[in-house]
Amino acid sequence: MGDAAALGFISSLGPFSVNTYVPGFHEMAADFGTTLVAVQQTMTIYLITYAVSCLFVGTLSDTYGRKPTMVAGMMVFAAASIGALLSQSLYTLCFWRFVQGLGAAVGQVVSQAMVRDRWSGAHAAAMNGMIAMFFALSPALAPILGGWIVLHGGWHYVFVFLAAYSCAIALYTVVVMPETLPKDKRVPLTPLRSALLYKKCFGHKAFMAGVVSHGFCFMGGILYSAGAADFVITIMGLDVDQFAWLTLPLVGTSIIGAWLSAKILKKLHHGLMLALCMGLMIAAQLASAAAGFVHPLAFPCILIGPVLYWLGMSLARPVMMAMNLDYFAENRGLAASVQQFFCTASFSICPLIWVPVVLGQAWKYSAASAFCALIVLALWHISMRERPAALAQAGQKETMD
């Protein structure tokens, strides 16, 4: 439990750096003399950079070790947070959000690799579930804390908090965290070798179908966080310090789902469990979209579809994450990088594409989420069809049986 809490704390920097400043969007738009949609793109820039950075930090950790990579990323993030604090224009803030994205990626990528360094199969899924329990608190706490900071100090002080958070992670990493990748298991970093490994990853049918499926699974739920400023203030009609009415039900459900994931996996075959989870996600959001289209839903009914989606998502993701990293035993950092890339890319697509499409209409949020869940089901079916041959080629046994 202690390891899970520590890794959850480390992984949570990503969502904290996304969600904590969301309550300040309207104030930032007024300060910079621009629109809410323009301010929203500072999130898009951060997430795109985060996603691209994810592709490389895992490979760096395979070469230099998990701890040095983690500390370096946290220091970059802290410096960028100070730059964002001092920003006097939207363009300057966009630049520093870009730099933040470069550093923030190490948290979730390296923590995934560290889990797979130490555990496998159902044990890795259980560990991912426990981490997700702690990780899930961040989307709930971040906008609540952010709203309090914005209300009492202004949006600039959100970045003071983020700088302190990243420095705390760096300190913990240096003083407490064990190195999970010994020097004799590290791999040299050369352009040709790296290019061949990336080619192998992106050409791997089972792996790619699995990680893209996982990315769409995350996209369908995180859409509500990406559009929180619209969903809470415009659709739900609440104030800047009332984001908890959206985030607490979603995150509470996520914590319950993450806790139940390993327990259910002991009772059900992983294939049946994931099929039931995906079926729940699809049915809940299609029903919510249909009901909301006929007649706008009020609180709390408006949250039934999203809550059930988050339940299915939180049950499924720990298992999906563990299974997707089974194909590359010697390059788990690289595999974790690619998996996190698609997860973060899915988040970046939300404010860039989905939020402008669904803006102001709750039923559209549900319809977009249901579409994502349908893609999840189709891609995971492809991944599982290719899995036996892929594991045999990698010389691995099925870890979930």
C-alpha cells in the first residue's frame, strides 16, 4: 500500500497540472483580454507536448535509470511553473505550459515502468489498481484546490503550488524511492537502436491495438475533466468554487472501481471482466445521450451516465495497462512511453476537438463518450485476437491466467 501511495502521488502531478488551473480560466481570459476557448488551448499545448514527451522519457529511463530520469523531469517542470507564474501574456503562458509538458511526462511513464519492473500479471494489475485509487483523488482535489487558490489569491498562485509539488516529488525520489532498474539491466541509447525499437513497437499489432484502445477508454472519461469549465459553470449552472459537484462523484466512483478491479479479476476471467466493463460504458452513455437529447437532465441525474462510464473505465484500465506491457520484457520503459503517449494524446484531443463540438450540451458529452467506448471494444477485440501469437513470439506466457 505504501508503494502504491507513493507512485500514485508521483503519477498525480500530470492531472494536477491540468485540472488545478481550470477554475481560473475565466479570470485568465479577462486578464489576457481573450476568450475562454483561447485560454483552453494552453491545456491543449501542454497535453500535446506531454504526449510527445511520453514517447521518449521511458527510453531515457531504460538507459539512465528510473530515478535520475524522474528527478530531471521534475526539475524541468518546477522551472517551467515559475515561468508560468510570471507570465504577462497568453503567448508567454503557452510557452511555459509547453515546457511543463516536457517535464511532467516522466511521472506517469516511469511509474508504470517501475510497477512492471517489480510485478507481473494479476499482481501488476492489482498494483495498478491501488495506484489508480490514489491517482484518482487528484482530478477531484485539483479543481477544488484550484478554485480555492483562484478565489483567495488568483490564478498565478496555482503555479506556485505546482512548482512546490514537483520539487516534493524530486526530493522524495532522491531520498526514499528505490531504483528498480539495476545498471546491468540498462540498455545503451543509440539513434539506430532506438529507431528500430520504436519501429518494432509501432508495428506490433497486439500492442498497438491494446494501447490505442486504452487511450480511447481514457478519452471517454477524461472528456468531462477537459470540459469541466463548461460542464460545471455553463451546463450545471454552478460557480467557480463548486467543481466538487462534478469531480467528487466521478472520482469517488473511480476509486471504488480501482479498488474492486483486482478483486473481480480473481473471480472472473479477464476477457469476460473487460467485456462487461466495456458493455457498461457503452450502454450507460448511449442511454444518457438519448435521455438528455429528449429532455435536458438536471443534477444529479445528469451525472448517472458519466459515473457509470467512470466505473467501467476504472475497473478495466488497471488490467489493460498490465496486459499491454507484457510484450516487451527488456524495454518496459519504451512500452510504457508508447502506452502513456496514446493516453495523454487522447486527453489532448478533448479540449482541441471534442470540447468545441460538445460545448454547452450535456447529451453531446455522453454521445462522444459512448463513441469512444465503442472504439475501445473494437480495438481490444483485435488486440486479444493477436495476443496469443504475440506472447509466443516474445517468449512470454499469459500472465493473467
